[in-house]
Amino acid sequence: MKANQEMTIFKKTKDLIEYTFCMTDNTKKFPKKTRFTFVNRMQNLTLDIYSKLLKANETRNRNKRKDLQSDVLSDIKILLFLIELSLHKNYINDKQCVIWTKRAKDVKYLTAAWYNKT
């Protein structure tokens, strides 16, 4: 992975984390009753994604790297489902859903490209 690609994937993941926390910490969007079902899950997923990408970047073992990248892709699918579910539950609006989905898909596409190069 080239240095500028590394920076891009980590920057995009940080953007995803920031947006996720910004959205989910707002009790006007996500009522307190959703804290354990939606909010904690979404926040933890984004932090796990970042953690797994860091570990993948630091390992020299190709199989372990691919496993971590694959885990990230699965985590993003779960996050995308939870974002969609949040829209259906009216916790977020269409515009917020589009922005959030784009941020998650940016990380997904960068991870998939990295996975294919590994």
C-alpha cells in the first residue's frame, strides 16, 4: 500500500468515526432508549473498523492482513444496514443517510481495493 493511500483510508475512516459519533451522540436524533441497540453498536463498529485497518497495515502476514480486511468489509456491511435501519426508524433523514452511507462506502471501496492488491 502506498503512503498516500494509507493516509486516505485512515483519513476516510476517521471522517466516518467523527460523523458516526456526531450523529449518534445527538439525543434528538437517537433517543436515549436506542443507546444500547443502535448507538453503542454503530460507534463500536466504526472504532473496530479503524482498529482492524491499523492492524492490517502493521502486519507482515499476508493471510492475517486479508482476514482483517475481510472483517472490515463485513463490519461496514453491518454498519450500512444499521444506517439504513436508522433511516427507516426516522432517527435520521434522507440527506443524513446519503452523507453517512457515502462515508461508509468510501472506506469500503478503499478497503476492497487494498484487499485486492494484497
